[in-house]
Amino acid sequence: MKNTAILFLNKLNIKTLIFDSIALATIYFIPALSHMMALPVYLIEPMRLMLIIAVAHTSRMNAYLLAATIPLFSFLVSAHPHFIKMLLITVELLLNVWLFYFMLKKSGKVFFSILSSILVSKITYYLLKFGLISILFIEGNLIATPLLLQAIMTLIFSGYIFLVFRKKSNFQR
């Protein structure tokens, strides 16, 4: 009986590993490919989109791993974003993940937690970027993506996480 349980767990771990590997490979390549195709896909925040999908459908550790590596991978594959901006985006995405899980643990409110975590991480990103532009460390516009579009995407991402977590909650009951 014990061997059967261990065999089942090993099969489950293998399936999870295969799923995560395929998901991570897909997630890694989408931001780089969208930049290489020269489509304004950045308007829908593909890195955050992939992070939201990871938060919704993989583990917390996978979400942290992706937040830390998607910008780096995109930089290494396509040289975009520039190195300093890559670091800013990495900070933003890591903060987004940490704040989401921290707020969710404290409040238990999924929509509030994801919405707040996205907003706070975006504000942090823009404050850091403003500081770097002000001291002439980087060049460019402070805001490249229209704020209305960012607000729409933030609501879509928040709604998606809310629905996925609600469905998981109903399933576990």
C-alpha cells in the first residue's frame, strides 16, 4: 500500500514537473517573441500577463521564479528591455507577487489583494523610474503605455485572478 502511494506521488510530481516545464517555457518566450515581432504587445503588459497566469495556475515559488527571470530572459534573448529597465521591471514583478500573497494572507480578499499589489508595484516602478530619469541615469518617457490602458489591463488581471481563486475555493469545498 505504501509503495502504491509513493508511486502515485511520483507520477503526480512528474506530471506537475512536465506541466510546469511546458508552462514556464511558454511563459519565458512570449515576451521576447512579442518584442521581436515588433507588435505593440507591450501595451497589454505581456510580462505581467505571464506572471498573472503563473499566480493563477502554478505555485507561489513558480510565480517568484518567473518574476525574477522573465525580464532577464527577455533582455538576454532580445536585448529588451535595456538593462536598467530590466532591473526595474524585475523589482516591480517581484513586489507584485510578494504584495499579492502578503495582502491575501492578511485580508483574505483576492480581488483587493491582486488589485492593490498591481497598483503599488506600478507606483513603485514609476517612482524608481522617475528618480532614474531625474538624475539622468536613464532616458525616455516616464509613461510609455497610456494610463487608461494600464487601468483596463489591471482590472482584467485582477478579475481573472479573482475568478480563478474563487473557482479553486469552490472546488476545494
